Amino acid sequence: MAEISYLILGGNAGDRMDYLRRAVDMLRIEVDRVVALSAVYESEPWGFEDPCLFLNQVAVVETNLAPLSLLECIQRIELTLGRLRSHDGYHARTMDIDILLYGNQIINVPGLVIPHPRMAERMFVLHPIVELAPNLEHPVLHCTMEQLREKCMDKKQVRQIISQTT
């Protein structure tokens, strides 16, 4: 049975808009169906200093892939788009795709935690997800996305730069 999953896409290296478009195109092929896309938001890097701002977008996908298979799929997309993984903290990247939510499931296995453990701390996640699903409830925190955004302490600048529809 297909599951609705929320993904955050973003990058701050190279042609940021082109990488976002290509990632969405690949998702359309790999994960069954892209149901909705948020606007594109520009934000300051989170967790590290870099002069290049990020472009971020939330994609709502309907997929028959199991959570770990979805993770493998998005990691292949990242790799195809030139993502180089480093284990020494946050850094600039062409594309990063994280699973925020997978239905209302709570998953905690090596390499994958859903809901994303830091989504409630990041305005660059909360602005686009609130745009698409303000009343969606976080399955662990039991708050809506709008409530999470209201409580979020992140002071990094986030601004919508391009409106988007599916």
C-alpha cells in the first residue's frame, strides 16, 4: 500500500535551482508520484558557516517503497547530483534530501530516524512544510506543523523566492 512521505530537498553549491529541478524530476521517476511541492525557499546554512545560501523545498511523495528503500533511493539521487558525503559535520552540498515524515510511522533503526529528529528545530524545514500541511501532526511531538513553527527557536533567515505547484 502506498504511503505519503514528506521530503526536504536542499543545496547550496553549484546551480542550486537546477539541482532542485533535477532532484524533483528524479523523484518523479523513482518514488511513484510527487503529490505536491512547496515554494522554493532561500535560507542561511544551518549548523555551519558558508557564504552560499541554500535553496530548500518540501516534496510530498506517494510511494510504495519501504522507508529504507526510500532512503536508498534518495541517496542514489544525491550521489547522481554530485553529493559528496563527509562524516566531519555539515558542509556545502549540491543536494541533500532527508525524509521528514513517512505516513505517521515512527522509525528508529541504524541510519534512519523518522520523523526527522531535528525538523522541529529548523525554520528552513518548517516554512515549506507549513505551506503544504499546516495542520499535519508530528507523530512524536503531537503538535501541528504550524504549532512547531510558532515554537521554533531557529533565528536563521528563510524567505520564499519562487512559488511552486505540482
